[in-house]
Amino acid sequence: MEGVHAIEDGIKYATNWPRITQAYTLGSILAGAVFIVGFSIIVAISDAGVTNAPSMWDRQELQAALLLWAIASIGWLLGQTILISLPWYLLHTSGRTHWKYAVSLGFFSVPATVSFMGLKLGWGYAGFALWGGIMGWLIWRIAYFKNNNTP
């Protein structure tokens, strides 16, 4: 990746392996946290109702939430490494390094992955699409930098 540069809107964007690693790692940690928060909200609403939702500060529940967060983060990291790396690399090497490509990739790939897993979510796909787009932007923002000094 080092030395691969592209021009979008008159701005040259570049990346390198340390930034890619950092983007994947931070993106996975945040994605796992967002998953746990969303999962907790769904469980609170569907099981006990909002007013009777159990406290998440019980020691066993907190340990379970942290374990789920770790599993979700590792799952996201594996998923983006296996499923997103090739399309991202193809976009990158063809010069499509603008944030709109990263958002589009996340917007379409996350719901497609959820669908491929066999989950039937109805309108839930819209939430996964939004989440994927946000994560695509975040990973792009960490991985790329403006580099107008290269030819």
C-alpha cells in the first residue's frame, strides 16, 4: 500500500500498513461496542420493556457484556478482513480512495453479510446499512491521509 496515491476532488489520498492496521483495529473495537449497545437496547425493549429493563451493572451481566463485546469485536475484525479487504484493495488500487467509496462499501456489504448469514430482519437491514456506512467512513478516516507532496 505504501506509495499508492490517488487524486479525488484535487486532493491526493495515501495510506500505509500501520494506518490500515490501526483503522481495522479501532474500527473493530468500536463496532463491537456499538453492537453490544444495540443488542442491549433490543433486549431491554423486547424482554422486559423499557421501564422494567434490568440493570446492566450486575457483575455477571457486566462480565457477559464484556465477553460479548470481545466476541463481537473479533467477529467484526475477521469479517472485515475476510470480506472487505479484497473489495477495498480493488477500490484502492484503481484510485477510488475518497470517503464516498468507503461509505458505499460499508453501506452495501454489512447488510449483505447479515443476509448471507440467514438473518431475516426486515427494516433492520436499514440499521445495518447505516452502521456499515458509518463504520466505512470511520475506517477510511483513520486509514487515509491527505498527501499533496507526492507526484
